[in-house]
Amino acid sequence: MEDSVTEGPPAEPRFVLGVDSGGSGLRVALARVTSSGPPEPCGSVASGEPVPTGSAGIDAGRLIARLLPAARELLAKADGTRVAAACVGAAGMVTLGGRLRAELPGALADGLGARRTALAADVVTGYVGALGEHPGAVVAAGTGLIALGLDGRGWRRADGWGHLLGDCGGGSWIGRVGLEAALRAHDGRAGGSAALLAAAEALFGPAPGLPGLVYPRSDRPAWLASFAPEVARCAATEPADPVAAAILREAAREIAITTAAVCPPGPSAQVALTGGLPRLGEPLLRPLREELAARLPGATIVPAAGDPLEGALSLAAQVARGSLGLPTEPGLLSVHDASEGGGPAGAR
């Protein structure tokens, strides 16, 4: 008589969580992870409202309050109860992410069972989504602008200093310079653009009211960036507005300068542009291609293979498997272990 074998309940699939937080809102995705291969997406949710940033940096409490319910909803739909690991990519992590690094790993461990959490700048998740681990440079060009390069020694970062001190060539930069040109036209000063003045007043109301609209806002970068598409439209409409076209040419030059500062030399380097700014179209992309070809003649310009949310899921899967091969660096990429009180798990 054969011995009977009692099989236990099947093991719960391992899930990982990816998060992308930036100027255009918050996105959360869940995926199944196996011992090898890419994570298998289970679903995602998105909110167009950015997580607020104040004097203390990125508002960790507000992010956690929005992230946990979204993650639980995704887990419930996938018949899961917890995540093995998470990766949160956030704009401003480098300079404004202190509270996130202090509070988020513990909140994800307590709320979702995440044993390990990777916290990354959005440019890191953008890099992984776009190029994986291939050496090169990725420019995260959206409301702000930051470039990240990867070579055999580690990460190289340029800009990302925010709309007051940097983000040169990004959406808020383009919008601000465009509105400056509109106000110059309103005043009758040289360098003004009647086309941009008309666009600004159609979008925001009379020009004298602009300072009252922009200065008190906590979401000032996103508000300024909302005018960037109008700059591109004025540059693309025939006949093209010369001031708007010049603004986009200067933006392209700034983006190329920032990219060249981080891209490793050599013919194997790849360059990818991520974020919403490429949607401005040829008035920006044409001069950008020219500037990049002049400053990085050996690099290959490639389309991004994936977006920052896919990059976050890929990093979360690597952390869950214990196979993270990318260099860790405070502010850019750190891994926190719940068994060690949420502290960094150390560089690998």
C-alpha cells in the first residue's frame, strides 16, 4: 500500500510593487516575480495629482496615505496579501527625499509586509526602464530636468536642482522663459513675443495678473511647465514665432550640455530621453538631435525601452531576488531592510 502524501496549500505568489512619483502625478504598479525573467505586471493605478513638496521636502505622509490604499487595492485584485519588495522612484529624491528615506521603508513594511524597499531618484528608475544596466546616459525631461550616466565606476548626475536653481531646459524652465517673453511684450521691452503674450492671456487671463497666479503656488514648477506646450505650439505654427523657436533651441542646448556632463565616453554609450518633454515635438527635438550629435559624436541615441514605472518594477524584482547589480548611492538609489529597522542594507 502506497503511503499517502499530504500536500500543503500552494505558496502565495511573490509580488513586487513599483511606484513612480513626479510632477505629473503618482503611479503605482504591482507585478508577480519569479526566480528569473522580467516581472509579470498585474495591474496599475494612476493619479494626476503630484505629491506635495514643502519646506521639509517631499511630503512623506501624503505619499504614504495615497500609496498604501492603491497598493492594497492592486493586491486584492491579484489575490495577494503582501509584497516581497518595493521600489519607489520619486522626483526630488536626491535633494528633497530625506523624510521619504526615513519614513517610507517602515510604512511599507508595516502596511504591505515589504521586507526590502528600494528608494530611488526618478532618474534612476527612468534609467533602468530605458537602458537597463547598459552604460550611457538617460535624461529625465519633464517638469524638471536631470541627467544620469552609468559607467564602470558608478553613477554620474547633473542638474535636477529645481526650478529656481536649475532644471535647465526642462518644462518649468521653458514655461518660465516663455512667460517672461510674454511679459516683455506686454511691457514693450525688447525680446518680447506677441504670440506668447496672446497664448498666456488666453490660458491664464490678463498679463498683469500672472505674478499673483504663480508666486503663491506650492505647485509652481508644474504650473510653469503647463505653458511649455504653448511655447512649442507658437514655434511650430507657420510662420513660426522666432522668440518661441529660440527658447526651444536654447532648451535643446541646455539639455545637451547636461547630457554631455554625465555620458561616459566611447562608441558603446547609449543616450535615451525620457519624460513628457519629447511630446513638445520637432521644435525641440530637431535642435536637440543636432546639439547631441555635436557634443556626443560617439554616442548612439536610442528610444527608451521602458518608462520609469517599469524601471521601478525591475528594481523591485531585483531587490526581491537579492540580485541588484547596480551601484547604490545615497539619494540616488538605496535599499532598506525591514529586519534592520528600515536602515540601508548597504551598497552592492
